[in-house]
Amino acid sequence: MKINKIIPLSIPNISGNELTYVKDCLETGWISSAGKYVEIFEEKVKNYVGSKYAIACMNGTSGLHVSQLVLGLNPGDHVITPNITFVATLNSIKYNGASPILVDVNLDDWQMDYDLLEEYLEHNTFFKNGYTYVKKTGKPIKIIMPVHVLGNVGDIDKLIFLAKKYNLKIIEDSAESLGSYHNYKHTGTFGDMGVFSFNGNKILSTGGGGIIVTNNNDLAKKAKHLTTQAKISKEEYIHDKIGYNYRMVNILAAVGVAQMEQLTKFLDSKKNMDKFYRNQLSGVGDIEFQKVGDNVKPNCWLFTFRTKRMRNLLEFLNNNGIQSRPFWVPMNQLEMFKNDIYITKSDSSSLIYEQCLSIPSSSGITKIEQLKVVEQIKKFFLK
């Protein structure tokens, strides 16, 4: 028997002061990029993650784009990034005319394989004038950009070691990891800059929106300058660089402030959901879970598991009112990036793509809905 009501994959949880704060923006007329809520939101996020500075922007992609610029990325330079990520990560690199170096991921935690990367850097690069160059292209590698896939965290110690050894700046693509920690330190604060996303499917949503965090005052000022059209005068329309209209508007920041007030509740819900799914689905069929390290405290954003029967299960669940999605197509398989360097031995990325499935994980998901999800998955494997 089919479920009539669709259980969504991951939707916003609007249950606090969102309407009150948005109404305040409407009634006072402060609905654009000026207004008190932008600064309040920045303050709340930086205090939560433990960074010195936070710069709100229109989305996570724009944050990545600008972060690369302020760290000195030039056209033709290389940026190291994992092969399993959402396309926005690589798009931001291409916006700057740079070229990604794609690194395969680990089969257990689905994060960048730093051992594989280390081997590549040792044998395929050379150091000159303070930069690491790729032998094949003759171009420098300026930045390494790890992605905290699904709010999980990889080998941060190895990341920092490699960045120091090869003089690479670190931008953490923390789009999915608000509320995630490694050794009690929040994601986004290990490198030079970190970027969070507040898209509609994230734990904290402003509809659209993102934020750049950093502990470097100079980088923060440059990022703020570029995201506000590089305007140098309050009165005159004088601009000193090519800037971008990447500002977050006050009305969305107002939603973000209300969401930040509820973040602890959202995270508790996600973690209880993750525990329930793991307990209920352990030993069901050939299901395998994403591994989480002992020193990692993930936000449990989007529950995803592996099964060789992914495609059939995906169709079954969607046909029975359980909205589910496959994982991202590996970046090296997309037309725009197929000619970029891809470091791999066993192409774990393809296996993860072929086997990974995400199931309903909204912070507002009810226990009854979780039971229905589990019931349908068990039903599929018993067929």
C-alpha cells in the first residue's frame, strides 16, 4: 500500500521568530542589503563557530568565489578539491579562470583521500619561488579546498600538514557542516577561510544565503569590500576594483537570526534521527553507513547510506512517498571538468555515486515519519 503523503528529503524548519523578524523588516522598510539583521546574523554565526570575523553573502557559491580571490587565486592557477562534492565547489573555481585538481575520496568516510593526495604532490609537483607547481601543466597550486561532505569531517591534521608543507592556502567548503566539529573545534575555522551555505535544504536555512568566516582581519576586510561592489566612498560612487553584488539582504538575515536561535534544537533532532536510522537499518540488506571518526562530532545533516541496489531502492522509495535522492555525479564525469586532473587509483568516487542514497532527514521529521521510512526500506529488502 502506497503512502499518500510525501515525506520530503530535507526542508526548512520554520518554527521560531522568523515571521516576527521578517515583519519587522517589512514594517521598517529595511528589506535590502542594509539593516540591523545582517550584522546580528554575522555576529551570531561567528560566535557560534568561534571565528573572529564573518561576512554574510548571497549564497555559499559566492562566498567560495570571493574567498579564492582574496587569497590571491589567478587565472590558470590550480585549486585542489575532492571529486565528490556539489558542483558549486568547482563552479566557483572556474569563475576565477582557475583549474581544479580533483582528488578521489575514501570509501569509508567519503572525504578527500589525503594519503592519495600526498603521494601525488610528492611525485608530480616541484617547488619554486614559494609555490608548488604541477609538473604536467607548469602552473602553481594556490589553494586546497576540502569539502565537509554531509557534515562529516576528514583527516584535518593531514590537511593542515600538507597545506604547510606545500604552502597552500586552505578554504573549507563548509556548506553542509554548520554544527560539525573536529577535536571540539568547529569546521570552517581550521584554514584561512571557511564558507557556509544556508540554502533551503541545509540545517539552518535563510532560503538562500551564505557566510564567510575567517580569523584574519585583512582577509575579512577584502571579502567585505568585494562582496559590496568594491565601493570605497559612502557618498560617492567610487569603486577601486571589480566588485560583486554578493550581499545578503536584511530580510533573509532576519530569517537567519531566528534560525540561529533554534540551531541547538535542529542539531539535536538531526542527531536523534541519525541514531534511529543507524539502529533500525543496521544489518538490513547490504546497507553500509558513512564512517565517522572518533574525533569528529558531525551535524548529521543528510542521512545517506550505501547499497548495491541503490537504483531500485531509489525508485521504490520515491514511488511510495519517501522522497530520496542519489548522490552527486563525480565531478570528473561532468562535461565541464572531464579534462581536469583527477587523482585516483581505484575510482572510489564512482562506486560511492553508484551506491549512495539519501533519505528524508529534515530537522522537523517526526518519529512516525522516520518509522515509515524505515518500514519501506525493510519492505524493499524483504521482497
